[in-house]
Amino acid sequence: MNVFSMVSFILIIVAVWIFAFKRSRGVDVTDSEGFFMGGRSLTALPIAGSIIMTNLSTEQIVGQNGQSYVAGMEVMAWEVTSAIAIVMLAAVFLPKYFKYGINTVSDFIEIRYDTRTKRIISALFIITYMTSFLPVVLYSGSLVFNKIFRIDELLGIRPITAIILVSFAIGIIGILYLLIGGLSLSANSDTVYGFGLLICGLLVPILGVTKLGGGNFIGGIDHIVDNTPWLLNSVGSIDSAVVPWPTLFTGMLFNNLYFWCTNQMIVQKALSGKNLAEAQKGTFMVGFFKIFGALFLVFPGIVARNIFGELLINTPDEAYPSLVTEVLPQMMYGIFAAVIFGAILSSFSGALNATSTLVSLDFYKPVINKQATDAQIARAGKMVTVIVGLVSVIVAPFISFAPAGLYQFVQEFNGLYNMPLLVIILLAFYSKKATALSAKVTISMHIVLYALSKVFLKDVHFLYVLSVLFFLDMLVMFLVSKWKPEGDFELKVFNTKVDITPWKHTKLVSVITIVTVIITYLAFSPIGFAR
């Protein structure tokens, strides 16, 4: 990066902060609703921006493009099929969550089952965010940032030192974002970074395709279709190491339903909507973003394969950074760096906010200080934000010294509880007979079986494992509920906090979203571009 790039990078970071601060000034962050839930004032666009940027990390951008460099468009399953789960979030899960007036997913579990089950789930969320997501997003994001923008070379320092500096900068800024403006400030900045990521993200493959076509975009597309048609096939083989096609309808679908419909880190942003309709509109925006996001999270890897050939086949994670360096004009480096920085910052602050919400509302208020006022809960949340944030900053660099197996285990940690959580919530919706005991037994059994699968089924794709465990969890919960019934559950009084009138176009947009997913898959198949 040259001086112009550095100046533009700093100016953009500062400008986004000022914009977000002004937009969030109306929210009182001295009370818990304001700090954790944005005062339940968010409209569709900030909700969408916050969810997208919490989900999207630089590790995805580099990692998925690295996978597609080798395996092609089948990698897009992680993005495109998410839209089906997001439709379920908007049309099925959110109306029920809003009706109950909850702040956390674990609140819903407490209402439907019992307090002990709630705390088990809440503790699993907190442990996951603190041990896997927060440090990993800081380390991997800083690693990628240094890989693309060569901070170590620019400052004449070792790569690990550059990673520590970037991790520290992102961590401190993320903590300050939440302390000053809570969820509202973070969500408004996410919206700007989301637009920037969409524009810059699409610009990279467009420039790459144009380069392939000798200055002609259509010519570049023809080059890809003629020379690497097999990479345009989105349907993986039954034994694919990326996404085996049978798992699209089982393990992948169940994993997506967990992540988008029951994961506190995601759901909390939608629950901060001023009403159900705004939350649904924002959620649908996320769905369309995920479908078209494949164009900059997956397709650039194929563009890189056509530009570099098999030069990077042994180091596929270099594909995206190499493509950026190859096609992006120097004057754009500062802008692109700011957008990537914002993506890491958003993922970090989103998970940090979810962690402090869970600790404060599920443990501090009911266990540590039962008489706590609203202001005291907010102060406790800010303290947790600082402590957890600083611990993440300190731990992040040490991930570089962890063995590959440990890092992989950390990445798949969600598998310990994602299927039972999904089953517990689905049965909470649709079964009056599901019991608190059955929920606890299901969680315990799943943890044991999942751990055993990591030992004895190492060569079996984890999506196949999740496919089987989902149905086993459902069966166990059904049988235990039948073995030790607790009567029929029926709630007659709801703590609804905002208008829960559904968006009038929910059904229509749900159909359009699913049809768009199908069309996208057909386009990237043997009857489309692939041959």
C-alpha cells in the first residue's frame, strides 16, 4: 500500500464511524434494551447489514475462493442454500420469537422447557464464541488482511507481529464500537461496510474476467466456459470432500437451519427490529445477498484458476490474494483494505455483543445479582464486553502455534450442540409433549456421539454425520418425552414487545427466494454453464 492507500483507508474507517455514531445517537445505551438490542429500533437495512457482516468473515472470502480454485462451484452450497434456511427464519421462526418477546434464543428455551436447559444452551453458546469464534475471527482475519495487503513488508516486521498489530487494532475498535453505541452503532456501520463489500467484492471477479477476455468481459466468460467448464458445476459427487450432493437436502440443510434460525449471534440482530415486518424484510435481504454472494465468495476462485492455471494448486488459499494483487488498481487498495477491515471488525463485534448479552441476561441478572437494575445490567454487559474482547485479542495470536488438528476441531466445535438445539426448538414449536428432561438427555447423548464420530468416523464427511445425528436426536427426544411425560405444554400469556404484524409480502418473497436458489443451481449445472 502506498501513502494514498493508507490515507484513504484511515479516512474511510473514520467516516464510517462518524456516520454510524450519528445514526445511533437516538438509542440510549445506558439501559439493557438499548445496549444489547439497539433499543429495538432497527429497520430492515441495518438488520440486513448487521446479519450479513456478522456472518461474513475474511476467512470465508479467502477460504471458499481457495476451495473453488480446486473444486469449482460446488463450494457455493455454503452460500446459496443458506437462503432456504433464511426463508425459514423470516417466515417461521421470527414470528414465534417475536410473539414470545425474547432477547435471546435461550430465553425461548426457558419459557418452553426450564431454566436449567436454558443455561446449558447459553453456556454452550458462550463457550463456543469465546473459544472458537472470537479469537479465530481475529487471527484468521488478521492473517488474511496481512496476506492481501502485505502489512509486514510495508512496516518491515515479521508476519506474526503484523498479525498481532492488526488483531489488536480490530479488537480495540470493536470494543469501543460496542461501549459507545452498543448494537445500534455496530449495525449502522455494518450496513456501510456491507455495501462496500458487495461493490468491491464484485469488482474483483469483473476485473479478472475482463482481463481473461483481453479487455472484453463477455470474452472472458467465454474463456472460462470453454477452458474450465467442469469448474462451473455446482453439484458435488457423492463422495466429495467439499459438499456431497446428498447432504444438500439433509446435513447441509440442518446445519443451515441451526446457524440462521437458532444461533444467538445471528438471531439477536433480527430480534432488534422495531417490528416483525422490518425484521422479515431485513432477513429476506440477507437471503438474496447469500445467493448472489457466491459471485464474490466462490466465483473469483475459478477466475484465478483461469489466470494462474495450476500454479497455486498446492496453496489454494493464495488464489484470492493473488487475484486481488493481479487485477485491482493500486489506487483502490485503501478502499478495499477498509472494506476487508470492516468485515473482520463486524464479525468480531457481532459475536462479542452476542456473548455479552448471554452472560449479562442469562447469568449476571438471574444468578449473580438478582436485584440488578436495568442500568446495572447494561454496565455489566459493558464490563463483559471489555473483558471478553481483551481476552480474545490476547488469545488470537496463539492460534498460530496450535496444531492443525486443534484448529480444525475449534472450527467444528458447533457440531457439539447444533443439531440438538435445532431439534429442541423445532419440537418446542410443534410438540406440546416435548419435555425438559428429553431436551437434556438429547444434548448429552449428542455430545457423546459427535465426539465419538470425530474419533471413529474421521473419513466420513461431517455433513453426513450431522444428517444421521439430527434424526437420532429427534428420535431420542420423542422417546424420552413418551417414557417420562410431563403433561401438555400450553402458554396463554405472551410478553410481546413490538408490533408482530407479518410483512404482507412474506409468502411471495419466500417463493421468489427459493425459486432463485433453484435457478442458480440450474445455471451452474450440466444443463447450464457446466459441461
